[in-house]
Amino acid sequence: MRNLLEIQEQLLPDLMNTLKRRYSILHQIKLSGMVGRRTLASSLSMTERVLRAETDLLKAQGLIEIETLGMRISSAGLCLVEELEPVMNELFGLVELEEKIRQAYGLRKVVIIPGDSESSPEVKRELGRAGARTLLSFVEDGDTIAVTGGSTLAEVAEQMSSLPGGGPLRSTWFVPARGGLGESMEIQANTIASKMAKRVGAEYRLLHVPDLLSEDAYQSLVQDQHIQEIVDVIRRCRVIIHGIGDAMEMARRRKLDEGSIQNLQADGAIAESFGYYFSEEGEVVHKMLTLGLRLEDIMRTETIIGIAGGQGKGKAIHAVLKFGHEDILVTDEAAALELEKEIDAAI
Amino acid sequence: MRNLLEIQEQLLPDLMNTLKRRYSILHQIKLSGMVGRRTLASSLSMTERVLRAETDLLKAQGLIEIETLGMRISSAGLCLVEELEPVMNELFGLVELEEKIRQAYGLRKVVIIPGDSESSPEVKRELGRAGARTLLSFVEDGDTIAVTGGSTLAEVAEQMSSLPGGGPLRSTWFVPARGGLGESMEIQANTIASKMAKRVGAEYRLLHVPDLLSEDAYQSLVQDQHIQEIVDVIRRCRVIIHGIGDAMEMARRRKLDEGSIQNLQADGAIAESFGYYFSEEGEVVHKMLTLGLRLEDIMRTETIIGIAGGQGKGKAIHAVLKFGHEDILVTDEAAALELEKEIDAAI
DNA sequence: CTCTATCGGGCCGTAAAATGTCCCAGTTAA
DNA sequence: TTAACTGGGACATTTTACGGCCCGATAGAG
């Protein structure tokens, strides 16, 4: 059975926030010994009135004692804080880890969900939900959103049914970031883009490019007017959401020949994302021959959301983050812990 | 460490209510299969609009699926209900037991707090809190409230600091139900009445009657005008809150002589309350010689709140409830389970 | 086919709660 | 004494919750 708190959080989405808030207050009162409302409010950076509502409740629950010279934790409150301490450390652990990773790679936001999506389908689903929520929180109507393929992105699309993102996004466009890359149908960028669009009532356009293009075919496709049109749309996207893969695994999945794989390995390719292969240091060491977003488009895109989870993805995520153009990272605990190792090793 | 649930009930009492509500909804949807909003609202006796807010949230959480022909629980929702079932039974368990006891003895309200107040001081404190909360919820300004002695009532008084019972009760009177009964100072009715009054900003009057009155002394006290005055006030009380004791224990505590104790035992005295001794069938088999509430006063009092806890009190509580003039019972889980045995045995 | 009952969802005015921001009387320490 | 605190009361304003109604869609009965 999963953690009771995680189960409850499905029914009470703001349970964690409230729990955290009240615990922090109680904890702070414990540390301060005897403290007044205003002092406490400023040290917790809350407004006086909000704090007051909470302390009234804590008092009604008998967890604190309020006297004329301030508030003090009661024995019941002390007992509760001590019992809750390990639980809260575990919970806040991820929050702190989020902040650590955010700082280390200079990201705008990091979201970590508990668990390992590699070993548990439920966690993978949660990762998808978190990705969907995050994506929608950054999208405004009228945006163009480029998405890549991959099983994680497929899960994001799956979980995207009318989350609390407000009204329908009627003039929003979902497009694949790059052409077809030899994935199975369900996890192709095209499929995912169209699914996402349908889920939130948005529009979509597809880019059908055969896999394993010859140079000649590529050149002629580039000239094609219809293709140019959609590629232009893709390049003007405001948001990118993309998965992150292990380089070798992706190469094998795309059925590259043995020679190319050895080349990649020689070049130190660790990670793959939007058709580019990255080295441990975040340098692009190889790229797929297909249409869509180019590096310069990626660099100037306003919001880039990377999403990947599982312990084995740690190094790959690190490599892509080193590339330095990510804004948001959505991952799971297992991968985040690997990232933490990389960060600590770099010091 | 205590159960996480108990901790949450202390820190998040409001959220636990919504947890129960949402669980009930989800559970009902599960049972109903495919059900419409209005149908569901009436079967849960909620207004349509409130239910809607909840189902919107459940949908956003992916726990139910909403289609044109109704709502259905999703696989995630089903999974959650199953995982939460034992937890919720624990939460709801006492509610059902409350109702069972309420019906069995024809009471107006039953409050059961988890645990055994006999073996845990924390539970005893909680029992006091519950008693205080219950008492205040039935009191209106202007009432006269008669209280008895006993350690449980002392705890009620202790926990009565300005609970959310609204404004101060300036014209409310707290009085002892009967004269001093040979208890130690802290748990005497007089002490408790005055403490309660001070806690909620009410008035109080005391009744000082020495223990172990001789018949002569009793007769002269009855004639005393000051005493008559306060006794009149006591007899006009609108609310009584009283503890319930084991007959033999009380007799010993009051230092009755061996003969009286054997008499009590011969008469089948099981319980004691407001100076009266009750048999298993709820008949009064003996009474203390002191002033204050008489049986006829008790019978016409509007609201009588009995409070007692601990496994050993089960039979005593049963006896007093059989007496048939209780309205409210506040007890703990251990005593309630004993009561349940009595109820089941009576069938 | 039509009719009817029921579905989810949109909408709106009001009631209630949450919140920010004061002030006040009391207490303590200097 | 003063100055700096305290908790609690009060109030205007914003935000949210709520009740109640209507609407088009849809499925099943006839």
C-alpha cells in the first residue's frame, strides 16, 4: 500500500499545503518558546490575519496555549511535532530537492513526484499528470506548443483530460517538434500532439516525414511548400514539452546501424532529446536528419519543459540540463536522487 | 507512534471532514455504477450544487469519469476507494457506534472519542475536550448549569478555555449539582463549577455542605435561608453535566463504613451519579444524604449530559443510561465497546 | 420515427467566508 | 514612568461557496 498521505492527497489536493503550513507554525512556535502573533507572522512571512486563523485552530485543538504574553506550544503540541517530524522531513525532502536542482541548473521550476516511474506504472501515471498540470499552467490560449514523442509524453497526453487549466484553448496549436522518428504509433510525436489537442479542445497540425530519410529525399521535402508551412509554425512555438532519453537506448530503438551507434558512443553521447544527442557535458554531438525544430529555435523558445523519470534516466537528464536551455523539469524521485549525486559530485 | 490518522485529526480536523465527504461520494458512485448528479445528490442528501463542486474536483483528480449519461468511477478512483476503505472504516467506525448507542438508549446525541481514557491521560484530556465542546454547544446565555464532581468533570473544566462556543456567557450560572461529597478539592463539584464559570466568563454560586451529615445537621441546613436560595437556583437548572462512577469505587472513595457498602452490594448497586446509586436495571437503590438536585428535578431537566470513559466504566454507564433520563452521552471508545456488548447481550 | 426523462454544464445573484488592516487595553521589561 | 510587546475586537473588501434555474444533448421507451 502506498503512503497514506499520498492516497489522501488525491482526495484532498491541498492537504500537503495545509499540513505543511500548520506544521511550520507549530514548529516555529516550538522553537520560539513564547512568541507573539505579529512576530511569528513576519518570521513565517504570512499575513497576520491568516496566521491568526491558524493559531485559533491550533488553540482550539489544544496544541498551543495562548496567554497574554504570547503563544506557547502545549505538551500535546510538542508531542505532535515530535511525532510528525520524520514524516514532514520526508515530505519536505522533495521540496528541498526541487529547490536544490532548480538552483544547480538555473531552472525556472522543478517538479518532483515521489517514487520511481521506471518500476511502477502508477508512478509513471502520476508523472504524466504532473507533466500535464505543469504544461497547462504555462500555456495561454493562442500559444503554439511543440511536443516530442516517447512513452512519458504519451502518458502526459493521456492524463491531460481537462485539468483545472481554465477554459478550453480554442486557438492553441499543438504540433510535433520534429518529424516522425520511427517510434511506434502510440508514442509518436504526431499522435501525441493530436491527442493533447483533442483533450483540451485545441487545434493541431501534423508533420509526416518518413523515417531514415536519404539526403535527396530530405532536400526535396524541405522544398515542399506544405511542409515548409507547418515547419514554420513549429519553429514559432512558444512552449516545448519534450521527453529525455538515454542515447544508446534511443539509437537502438530507432534501429540505427551498428556503425552509427559506435560513432555515438565514441562521441560520448549520453542523452537524446528532440532528435539531438548530447554528451555528458551537454554538448550536441549528433543530430537526426529530419525536419522541425532546429537548435536555434530551441534556444529562443520561451518555455521549454523537459519531462523524464526513472533511476536510469538520471545521467541523461543531467546531460540535457547541462545543455542549458531548459526552463522547467518534471521528474520523479528516483531520477532526482541521481541528479543530486551529479550535483554533489560536481562540487 | 500513534496512528497517522489521529495526528491528522488533531492538526487537520477540517480536512478530515471533507475527506469523509469526498470518500462517501466516491464510494457511492462506485456502488451506483453509472449515476447522475441529481440522483446522487438526493441519495447522499446533499444539495446539487455542493455535490457538483465535489464531483468537479474528483473529475479533475481523475478519480471519476463524467460522460453524457452520468458519472462513473475510474480505475484510479476504484483503486483509491479500495485502499482507503480500511482507513475510512476506522474514521467512520465510531460514528456508527455512536448511532447504535444513541438508538439503543433513546438518547439525543452520543459522542465517542477514540482510545481508552482509563489507560491514557491524553485520551482523558480528549474526553474532557469533547465534553466541554458538547456542553457549550447546548448552552445558551442565561442558562443555569449544574455540574457534579469527579476527575472527568475536572478535566472538562480544564479543557473549557474559550472553545468556539461564540461570545462570553455573561448571564450564565454554573452551580454544583449537589453538596460537597467528600472528594478532594480539585474534583469537588464546587471547584469545578467555579472553574468552568471563570473559563467562559460566566457567573457561579457554590453550595458548601459538609460531608457525612448527621440527620440533625441536615435538617437545620435545609432550613437555612441562604442555602435554600442556592438550592432553588440549582433545582431550576436547564442543563446538567455529570460524571458516572462505579458504585463500589465511589462508596470506598467516600469512606462509607463497611456496613453501608455491604448494603449497597446487596441492593445490586452498580453505578453512582449525582449522589444516587443505580442498579444494573437503572433503578435507584440508594441515595446520599445531601442537598441539591432531587430525582424529580433531574427528571424535568431539559438537557442532561453524562460523561464518563474507560473500559471499567462500561457497566456503570449502562446502568445510568437504563435509568432513562439521560439526553447526551460523552464517552470513549473503550467504554462504548463495553456498552455495545450490553446492547448486543440484551437482544 | 417521436416523446420524455435524465444527463452534464453554463450562468447568475446572493450569502458567507477569508483576508488585510487597523485599533485597543493590558502586561512586561527596562 | 516609557516603550515595546501581547491577544483580541472590529471592519471594509475581496473572494469563494452556494442555491437554483435553464439549456442542449442523448438515450431509451413507445
